[in-house]
Amino acid sequence: MALWGNNDNVFSGGTVTLQYGTNRVVGTATSFGNSGSASVGDVISFGTPFDGPKNYHGDAVIVAIGSTLELTIDSTAGLSHGMIENVNYRVTQSPKSATHDPNHNQMTNSAKFRTAKLVTTTNHARVGIGSTVIFVSGNPSGENVTAGDTVLFGGGDLPVGVASVVSVGATFARVQASGIATQSLHYHAHGLRAIGQSEVTLFDRYLFGRDNHVTSIRVGDTFAAGTNSIGIGTIRPFISPGTSEPNRITVVLDTPLTQAVGFRQAVEIKRGIAVGTNIEFIGSETESGKEATVIGIAQTGASNASGTSYQLTSTGWVGITTYTDMHGNARVKKETLVAMSGITTSVAYPPA
């Protein structure tokens, strides 16, 4: 697999949503894997470069294509950890190493690494998919959580979700109108289950590398496999003759299966936010936050930037970092990662 190419303009139609924690990217009207579209080894950039640190979320390497509407990235470590939901994106053949270099990604000054105003948990009430109110054990209004702050929920093995605060009270936070996105956990069925049966045993990731731990499943979650979409009413440990199996669990569904589930069939467990989930309220990002991106710049862009703060010494793949210094001055840092000609560009350079 080549470390980079010359195309900064791979077809990137539609919009994407990232599921933190599972590294899954779900597209709307995308064509991942099709000729001329995203491929394994390409780099996907979330948001719009030069549109500010809140609107550009960083880059990651594509490691798997599940379908035209789903792909998997290698890591979220270089992303902003802001909400990435139905955003524009771009697919490039930029140097893969830059996605893990803090000088060229959005990790620095991201929500994940800023001091939390309040660390708490959800209280006795589950938060449904699409809900806009999160009830918590702590006191958001008493800890100066305000509109525009960020909510991070989940952690450890559970998928991490992100939402933007609209308003708060002593026991709750109201988030953006689109509500809490679907959080998906992934497993495989232990054995064949026929239509009409209500118990399904699931494997966890000790046997399948991309699965979640079975201990993450909660009563009230939704079991999804094929056309089945059924609530989980009871969870039992799986016990083989004389022993308990820690990497398997049996779920008892609220209603019988309407479609058979095959041996080792992929299963999704879906939820909004479970009871007792970790919640962190992070202060809103300031305009002085760093934006770092890698873009392909051809001779036209280099010529247009001559005499400006974006002036370059070479065309090719260039890391561009914009920030505001301690004196309030706008700064631009440039670093040529690969000097080359023949770049096919997609981002106007220099920015307006």
C-alpha cells in the first residue's frame, strides 16, 4: 500500500456521521468502495478545511469498507472529538503518517483534552435515541455549564458519543434538536435461532476482533439482526456444562424473533445512552483554537498564495496550521510533507 498518492480530490459525495468508540463512519448518499470513491488506505477528512476549529474535525486512515454507506477508520486519536454528525467530508491520498502526528491533526485543543466543567453520570432515566434531554446525577447549572459547551458520554469499551449543549438545569442538559445519535455495539450470534424463539447468545470481541465486550449490553437496549429490531428484557450469563463463559452472554428479547438468526451472524445492539453512563461537560472551544490540516497544493495555489501569510516554498502535500497567538495575532504555519508536482486539488488555496 502506497504511503501517499497525488489525488486530493477523490469523489466525496453525500455526508458522514462518525460513531466514536467503534470507529465506524456511516454515510448518507455516499458511494464508498465504488470506482473513483473512497478505498482502503485513503485518508478521510471530516468537515471543511479552513472553516475554523469547530467545523473541521481532522483526518483518519480508512482501514475497511463495509458497504457504499459504511467504512471503518483506524483511529479517532487525531480528531477533534467534537460532534461529527451529517458533515461534509473529503477523501484524499495524503500521507497517512500525518493523521497520527499532533502537528498535523486536530487532537491538540480538542474537547477530549480540555478540562471538564463537570464529570458525572446519567441518573435512573435512560436517554432514548433522538432524545434531546439528558438527566444526570450532577448539577450542570451549578457548575457553569452553558449553551455551546460539549457533552462527551461513554468511555472505556462503550462507544463515545458527542453532543452540543443548548440549555441546562440543576439535573439535566438539553442538547441540539437532532438529539442523541444511535450508539451501536457489535457482536456475533453464538448459534442458529429460529423464528419464534426469544433467547439469543452472543459472542464478544475475544473471538471477533471488532466486537465489543458483552458486559456492555444493558436491559432496554435494542437487538438488531436482519429485519429483527427488538428490545432486550433480560440478560443472563451464558453457562456451558460446569463453567461460565465470560465472553458470551444470553439476551432474552421482549418479543420473539421475526426472522431467523444464523450461526455467527453479525448482531448490533443499539441504544441512546444507558443508565449510569459516564458524562463529561467540556467548555466551548474558543476562536483561538488550532486548526491543522494537510492539503494537496498545485502550482496555481502556490502562485495565488505568493506574498501572503500562506506563501509556500514548494507544491505537494503541505501541512497548514492556523491559530491565534497570545497577543491576538492570526498565525499560519506551513510545513511541506511531500514536495511533488501533479497534485489534483479540491481545496481552494489560499483560503478567502
